[in-house]
Amino acid sequence: MYRPKTSLTLMLASAFLLILAACGTAGPVDYDDSKAVSNDASEATVDSSLADEPEGKAEQDMAISDSSPTVQPRPESDIDLQESETDANNLQVGFTEDGHAYRGDPNAPVVIEEFSDFQCPFCGRFSEQTLSSLDENQIALGEVLLIYYDFPLESIHPQAFAAANAARCAGDQGPAAYWNMHDKLFSGMQDWSGQDPLAVFGQYAEELDLDLGEFTSCVESNKFKEQIEADIALATSRGVRSTPSFFLNGQSLVGAQPVEVFNEAIAAIQDGESIATAPEEPPVDESPLQAPRVAPTPAAIRSDDAAGSLGDPDAPVTIVEYTDYQCPFCQRHVQETMPGILSDMIDTGRVHYVLKDLPLDRLHPEARAAAQAARCAGEQDGYWEMHDALFEAQPSWAGQGEAAADTFISLANELDLDEAAFRACLEEERYAEVIQANVDEASALGANATPYFFIDGLPIPGAQPYELFLYAVGLAEEGLLAEAFDPGEPDISKAYGIGDPNAPVVIIEYTDFQCPFCSRHYEQTFGQIKENFVDSGDVYYIFKDFPLTNIHPQAVMAAEAARCAGDQENYVAMHGKLFETQAEWQGRSDAVDLFIGYAGELGLDAESFASCVESGEHEAAVMQDLEEGSQLGVTGTPAFFINGHSMSGAQPYPIFEQAIKQFLSG
């Protein structure tokens, strides 16, 4: 049942992993490669599966973990109120005295300093997906001030510096013009990346009704070169290594994290606490190898303390949902996905649906009281009616503190419940213990986010689409759901490899020919592995494809080119050639012509090679590698499996040496 297993993994990939999404380190910065683990790698699951299909993306609110470091106060920022104005979204925008653009209330209690790169796809994702939500909520409400700093990574994004200058040139005509250009540059990244961008910048200026002469003069003179270089120096002095990187009241948060992570961090700072931080990368003397993945063991979940249930308790499949009434993703599940589950699975006797409480108190301070309200309504056989009403009315009671109880009572009256009995139940907090028991159980099961589901005891995190539930329930009915979680093993029967197939150590690399970190691995590490271990017969090295199509549009074609060379027994030579010339062909529409030229340089039959590449005969094999990698938990490139143990990122040679010797001695 290969296809069901793989398909479910692809659908769940983004839900299983909290991804640290960031672009790589800037060229001028002196850094330790052992800590520069492929930030391209952090993006693969999103880009290769459901990034372009929002309806298929698992979304959830996540509980924030406690930590003890000293909380940094809001940093002192010199804001020039004379240069502020209101933009089209009714947000206050302006410039600090040292010329940095900001949006939000200058007196907001939380200051987010963003270090970003206009050519970084992860920065673009933050701008389009996360910042838009912050704009509508914390920034609009006066809780957050965002200040933007430039950190162009010229070594991998050669047009980023010019884009930063273009944004500042637009800012010469007002802060709203700056932010309009900021948004244009991110949304139109594909239009100006990989070419001379000035003409595109001029087009944007016209579309924004800027003074084109003034803008063009500013751009062509590179007016803000020194200011941008000063930002790079500032970022480096503060330990910034990648983009986007943030400081929230001085506390570091790295990567294009989802809005839930920012919500948690902002809430923690407002509560006077430190934000949760990602663990540091292991030092060189520690092995980053991860044990082989195994299928999860079905969880045993109590049903006697459930908030409510639907359907036949003897149905062949049971879905348990942990929910939070103040969570917007739980609301989305109720409104968009639950109707289909109800009509097609619950009412037809296929599914017994159990609901349990998981209020995320720090994020949603009224959620626990709402859970009480639903259970109190349940005393009068009105649980599910109140459940639906609470989600429908969520905007009216969320954030109201103790006043939220008035809304709950109004909803009870609308449902014709006995108000006195309902009110007494609320005031007594009659269900406090059982709700806490649900929370404790969820924590023990690893469910620290909402919504969170278990289908026959197997975890499904996030507000998944109806199609996933339909698919997973179908597998459960056939007794195949557990098998769908089994990652299996890579199929190496048709893969290209070098060395002795009977070597005691097997390394499988999943790579993307357009990924700069894969190129770094090839240039700095692969050669040493080959010389010291492959050529000696200790390692069999296998190549697999994992093109990140959303950010590397030529990666699939490059992978096909390598395979076409392989048809003429020259896979490894073309593999190396593609990495060595990566800067020449990436971002170019005529990349195929360059590949054909490389084939000629390598002494291949160029006509046969061209026919192979242009026919797309190897595309299916490339995409099968991509699917297989996702199934195995690959979350980016380069990614490795060493005797079945996974290792992510462009790790330095000593890490590989240590891991290989570990297996040779074991």
C-alpha cells in the first residue's frame, strides 16, 4: 500500500513539524559552518507539499512553553512622530530618527525589530502570511510596533541590496510609500529576481504613483548604500545569521515562523515572561544523527471525561478532537470541515466523534471559561448547540476578560436554557477539574496545540482539510492507518550511487541542485567524504532528488539533466557540473540551453542529451524521490540518511567523519 502511505505523509508533513524557516547567512559574515545548517532545508515540507494550497495546510494554535531567562524590557527607540502618517490599512507608519521604517503605535509595549532580505523567499512568506495577520491584530490594536532593518544576503541573493535601496528610495516620498514598495517587492519577487531589477523597480514606482524621476535618480545612485551597510554591520554585531530574524523587546526569534509562534511570543512578553527559543545546533563534537523514524503507537484516550460526543460509540473509527473555543483554527475546523465529517462519517455510522477541552490559557485567556460554558449548557442537553454558538460568536467574547461571561449567558438565553441554572454552573466553575484533566491528558499525549486530533489513537495535528479526514478514516476502516504512518525505507534500486554497494556504511543524500546549501555541501564536504571513505570502500554514497519547486523553479529540470547525463554513464560528472555552475543557470529561463552546453563540455552526445531533457522522461522519477523523501520526514535540503539515521543540513565534514566512524566501529 505504498501510495496511501506516501500520500498521507505528504498531506501531514507540514503539520508534524515546527519548521524553522529562514534564508542563509550573509556573505560578509564570518560564521561557523557547524551552525549554518541548511536553512533552505527548513522549507522543504512546506514548499514541496501544500505551500501553494492554503486549504490543505495544517493550521493550529500552539501552547507556549515556560522558560526562566530574564525578560528584556521594551527597547528604547527614537521615533520621529513628525514623519508619521496613516497608510491605506489605517495603520500608523513612519520613520525612526535613524531612518528605519516602522508600522504601528510608537508607544506600543512590544517592539519587533525585523532583519530581512527582499529576495529571501522566507521573508516573503513572513510578509505575506504572518505580518498581514499581525497588522490586523496586534499592530492595529496598538500592542506591537514593527521596525524594519535591511540584511541583504548578497552571496545568495544578488539583487537583494538593490531592492533594499529601492524600498528606501520609495520612502523618500513618505513612509506609506516605503511600505507600499516593501509589499510590492515581496509579492513580485519572482519578477525581479535573477535579472537586472531596476526596470521592474521603476514599473513598481509608476504603479504606486511615485515621482518617477526622483525615484529613478535615487535608485541609480544607490543613495542608501551606506545606511544598508550599517544595518548589515548592526545585524552582525547582534548575532544575526539568517533572514528573517527578529528581536522582540530584545529577545531573539529566528525564521519565518507561523503567526501562532509570534502570537505566543507577544503574549509571553506582555505577561512579563521570556519567549520560548529554538534549541541551538549541536557543536561539532556532538552527533546530529537522529534515530530512524518509527510509526507512532496508538494512544489510549479516556472517554469518560469528554466534553461531548457524536455518533455511534460502536462505530468502526473514533476521532478524538482536543479543542480551544478561542482558537481561530478550531473555529475554521468547525465551520469548514466539521459539516462534511458530520454528514458523511458521523451520521452514516462510520465515525464516533469525541470532543475534549484544551484551552491554551496564555494565548486565549477566555477559552477555559468558554469550555465551562459549553459543559454547563450540556447539563441541559445543549452542549453541541452552545459549542456551535461559541465558535460563531467568538469575536464578540474573545478578549473580553470576565465580561465574556455576559456573552455566554446571552447565548444560553438564545438557546432557551434555564439562565439561573446555567449561571450557577458558571459561577461554581463546576467543570474546572475535568477540564484540567483534559489538559493534562493532552500534554501527556504530546498534544500541545489546537485543534489536535487522534484517529483511532493516531495523531493528526492542525486544522486539516476535509479531504485528509476522508482519506485517513478510509485507511482506518481498512486497518491501514498505522501503516500509513510507517515511514518505510528509501528505495535505492534505481538510484545513482558511487562506491561499493556492499560497503558497511550507506549514505543517502536528498538534494536540490538550486539550493545554495547543497552546493556548499558539494564544494566543501562531499569531496572529502569521497576521498576518505567512498574510495576506500567504507561508504556507498547514493544521490536522491528533493527539488524545492516553490523557491527553486529550475531545480526539477536540473535534476532531470543529471539523470539524462546518467543515461550516458555520466551522472556524477553532471551532478558536480550543475553545482559548480549554479550561479550561472539559476533564475534563468534558458537554463536548459546551458545544461545542453554542459553536456557537450562533458563529452556527452549533446543531441541525445537534449532530447532526453526536453522530453521530460525523468520528471516522474524526480518527483517520486521528492514524494519518498517527504514520506521519510525530509524537511529540506540537503538531507541525509546514514545507515538509516537521518541528519539534516549542510553539516561540516567533521560531523560526517564522526558519524561514519561511529558506524564503522559499531
